[in-house]
Amino acid sequence: MSTAAQLYMTLHRLSTAAEAPDAATRTQGISRNELLTLLGISTRANGSLSEAQERAFERAKQTLRDAGARITHVTTDLGERYRLEPSDAAKLPAWNPTAEDFRLINTILRGWEGTELQDDAYRILRKIALTSENLTDEALAAAKILEPKTGKRQRAKNLYTYREPLQRIYFSDNPHLNELFTAYAERKTVTFTYQTAAGATRTQEKVSVAGIGYRYGTWYFVGYYTESSERKEYTFRASRIQKLTMLSRIDSTPINATFNAKNWLEDIKGYEESLIVAEVNADSTLSEPFTVPSYGTIDSAVAATSYSCVIEPPEESEDASTRQRDSYAAQQQLLRTLTDLHSGTVEDPGTWADINQRNRNNSLDDLVDLLLGLHRADRWASAHDEAPMPLNQLNALYSVDTKKNRDLGKTIIPEIFAQVDTVPFESDPKDPDALKPTYINLLPDFGGATPHTLLNYARLTDTELAILVFTLSAADILHPADARLGSIRAALAAAYPNAPVYAQHLCFAPEEPLLQEATAALSSGNAVTIGYGTSERAADRLVDPYALVLHRDHMYLHAWCRTAEERYYAARGEEVPAQVPEAFAHAATGEAANSADSEAGEKEPTFWRNFRLTRINHIQEAGAGRTHPVTGDTVPNWHAQQHSTQTNPFAELRIHPTEHIPSGEPLDTLTATYMRRSTHHVKKASRTQYVRIHYYNNAHGAGDKNILDTVIAHRGALELVGPAHLRAALLDQLQTLKASSRRGAPAEK
């Protein structure tokens, strides 16, 4: 694997090829042998590469491309040559988000935390924070920007905290999101195995991704077969992709000019067929059979099992529904698989080790961060009489994403000095005589026209731009009427001309009951009465709506519940305060105080609630609304806190080998997903096999159910090994469903 230092020096060499003394390098680029040497990849005696060396070569080139390098490969009479594409599209644009624009961007991009696109979102944040002229200490001071929580002067090194008080977006994950966004943005074709609605598996070859969307709680993409002259558009559900391979082949044909993702998503039917099921009652008897919508055999089997329903067996006739037959068989197989998996003795995992969340130790991040550092140091030098920028000030700026500083002076800078004699920047060691010196400052020294090339890599890559454009689409729903969205889009379009085109192909369009009514209630500013709960336990609540919140696959109305507030004070024999108690809000900002700020043993009441839209029966206006202190320490913050708050309950999961993953999802992808969500893990044979996930569990046991549903959804890829009571509850649910399943013809509907 090429190091970040090798990748940087390779990029520097490619950037300076136009200044080379020989005509071949100036016009055609560097040779393949020189590229391999720069990347630290040795060849065999005859110049060929082993399979491992070939994979390392491809990974290194892809890392450079992921950093934004537009590398082209040509074959000449001198052999294979590599150079950078001289394109206006590769230049660093003048995009300088204001502090208020950044506050919104910083908030919405965190919706990708814990997902496949987390690292991409973090890189976007670092690029904006280190390149925008409006986010320096001087600019923030001139604009009189204050920290939201403390009311003190906002500093560039503390931009991590500069965001909205309420996190409204938490996207659902999919192991192929990065590949799909990259394939779309770079116009690369993909080949993948796909599970049809009937459960069959087919290979889809050389598909070009024309759009990506989110609807019905799941990810979709539209694509067409590049080798078909029709170029007919087909819709694929991302959760049904098994193995996906992104090909190097570029689809040069433009996407259909009339294609619009929003219209496409609205045309997708949420459910295709119906299914007859019966619910297992508390006494293990079955309810009367009833009909539910079905969108796929496997999906139905998983959903029915999660909701403690059994799928009725098919009728014994030629007219029997294929979906009924296949879904019944799929559920029976699922019950057998999970029951067998959880019936045996739990293996002792051994010693648990901490997971250091996000160390940023991969070579792509190292490379990007050095390029960003050079960009910021170059601007510093221009403003400070060509003086080098102190690294203690530069390192702190990288904390915008994870609240962790970078240390360039101990990592990539000394590594570059140790490997090459001529370095394209200056940096002074703290102790020149030290065996491994630490460097204390940075001053770019590119020479010639190089800075106009190297500093371009502080721009957003095509994939990052696509992710940001999609995120803004979600913000339209979750932050309606926010004027900043318009200004961000206008500035982004001016800097990146492809942004409006991407907006036509990438769309967040959730389909939720009462979504329009909830949005109208928010815009009115009035209080509303909602009917909330199941049909058997519905109750009216008087609430002051504040925001819509997306949490994974569901939409919620975030509101102050006056009904709960009145109950609380009535139980204490007190009147509801006419104004917000002083302890609830920060004097400078008006935001709610954290519970950690209260006196020991004292717990502040909060009446913020999250009402799932699918459980709201009606919404009616109920007079003037009231304002309340806004806090992020409520249910929407579960995702960010539940996996790291170790006072919360936890579940221990075992990740089974690849052959146990029915979906065909690669083992390393599944492992990476759960490593992101866990606090501890156990390795066996050099790979993570056990993970410990903390979660929030309310009074109704919603967190416990979510763990059980997660294990069921993975269909044998995850084993719930602890705690014992949760494993026992899962096994009891499975055995009850198995025993309650009817055999033979189903009962009449």
C-alpha cells in the first residue's frame, strides 16, 4: 500500500511534468516505471507485476483519483505514459461559504455520520473549513460570529461546534453508497448481482448510474445498460444489490436530458403486491388473517418476522399467489436459520478492546489533509509577509469534523523529508538533531506554475459534490424555508457548474403520511393537536411543532408536548410556568442548557418529543404556538450519542463469515459498518468478529426492539450473543413464530 508521502510526491511529480527537461515527459507524461517507483511498488525482473502488486497499483491510482487527480493513461511508441488532465474543471473555484452558510452545511453533513459516506462528509467539512476566506479567525471576528452554546467569540479551531442546535438528518446506511455516488459522478459503469422481488439472483452487467434517490425508507438508483442501443432506464433498489464492482470504463454518452430524479421517484410504486398474514397474540394464538402490502419476497419475510406476524401458507391451487408462496417459504427458512443460530451455547468472545473512532489514518485522508494544509499555509504566507504558518495553529483547524486535531509535524511532513531530498515546501524541525524530528511550521515552496495545479486539489471532487448536492436536497425537506439553502446553491453553482445538473439527478423524496400537513403546521407557527399512537391506544396531544426529523428510515415531528408538560407540573401540584425557567436556557444564546450543567443529582425536565409520522392519525391547528428552549440533547441526538454513551445499555453481536451473509454483502463492508457504530470489539484471527453497540432504550423498549429487528434483517450474518435476556427474547420470538406458523392452506381473509 502506497503511503501518503509517496502519493503526495507522485502527485507533485505529475503536476510538474509540464516543466520536465525532456519533450516526452512534457507532452505525454511520466512513464509507467517512474510512476511505479514513485508509488513504492517494485516490479519483477522482467518489469511485470504480481497480482498483489497489480492490486496495490490500482489502489494507489484510485486513491489519487479519489483525491481529485484527473489522471489519464495513454499508450505511445515509448510505452505507457501517465499525466494529469489539463482541464478548467479541475481548477480550484472561488467558493467561500459564509459562517452562517457553513453552520447549516456543518449540520446537514453530519447526517452521514455512522454511514458509508461518513468519511466523504468529513472531508467536505475539512475542505470548506480550511479553504473558505470567510472562516478564518480574522473573518469570523469581523463578522462578529459567536459560538452557539457559550456566546463567546467563534474561532476557526472550534468550528466543530458551529452548527444548528437540533440535528434533523440521520441518513440510513447502505454498503454501496460510496460506489454508487462515485459511479454517478465519474460516469463509471458498474456490474452487480441483484436479488429480484421474487428472491432470484441475477447479474446486471455494465450499467451506467443516471440518478440516485431515497424514497419509501430505502435507497434507489436508476441506470441503463450501456451496451443496449435503447438506453432504457431501469430502477434498482440498493438494498437488493449483492456484490457490486465499479469498472474503469467511462460512459461517455450524456444522461438523458429529460431525466428528472424527483419525477422518477414519484413514479416508483411503494408496494407491488399484497400478502396474507396473521399476527401472533400475547397468548401465542393467531389473529384473524389480514392483508398487508408486499414489496419483495425477502423484504416481506423479514418485516413479518420483526412484527411478530406469520405469513400464511399458499393456497393449494394453480391460482395460488407466487408472492404468497415464495414469501411463506422465505420466512420459514429465516426462522430456521435464526433459531439454529441462537439455540446453541454462546461462545466466549474473550477480551474486549476499545475502538478508536476515526483516527483518520488512511492514506487518502493524509494526502488530502496535507494539500489542505499547504493551501491554508499559502494564504497565511500571503497575509503575513511570506512567513511560515505555525503548525499548532494549522493542526487545530482539522478538528472541524471529529473534534480531533491533526498533527502534520509528526506524521506526513517528517515522512516526506525522510524519503526525498527535494521537498516542495519548507518546514523547520523543533530539534534538528533529533532522530525523528518534529516539525513546527509550514511554508509552501512550489516554484513555477505548480501551485496553480497542486492547490487545485483543495476543491471538492465530483463524488463529494454529488454527495453535497444530495444532502441539500434532504435539507429542502428537513429545513424548509431556510433562506441559506438558496444562497448556498447559488454560490455552489457559480463555483461548480455541474451542481445544478447533479440536482436534477439526485433527490431525497420521502413518502410519509401527513408529511404535507406536518410541514404546513411548522410554517404556520401555530400549536396543533395530534392524534398519536396505534388505533387501539391513540390519544390526543397538544404540541408546539419545531421541526421535522429524519432518523434512519422514519420521519418524526419534533415538538414541545404541552400535554406532557401539564402532566408533569400537575403531578407536582404546580402551575405550568408562563416563561421558560432560567435554568432551561442559556442567557446569551437562548438555547437549552445541557443536563450536565445542572447541579449534581438534579435532572431538568424536558418536554421535547419526537412523534413518528406513521403513528400520527390527524393534525389540527390549536391556536397560537409558543417558543421553547431548543436542545440537541433529545431523541434526534440518539444516533450521535447512543453508540458512544457507555451508560446506555448495549448489545454484543457476532459477525459471521462471508458464507453466512445471505445478501452476499462483503464481509469487510459489513464489519466496517459495525465498527463505525461500536465502542468495543474483539478480534479473532486478525479480524473483528464481535462488536459491542450501545443504544438508547425508552420506557417502551424501542431500543431493544431495534436490536432484535437489526439481527433479523441480517438473516444470519449477525448473531446476538448478549445480553442473555435479549438473546432469550429473540429466541422466544422466533420459536413462537415457528410454532404458530400454519401448515397447508391459509385461513380465509
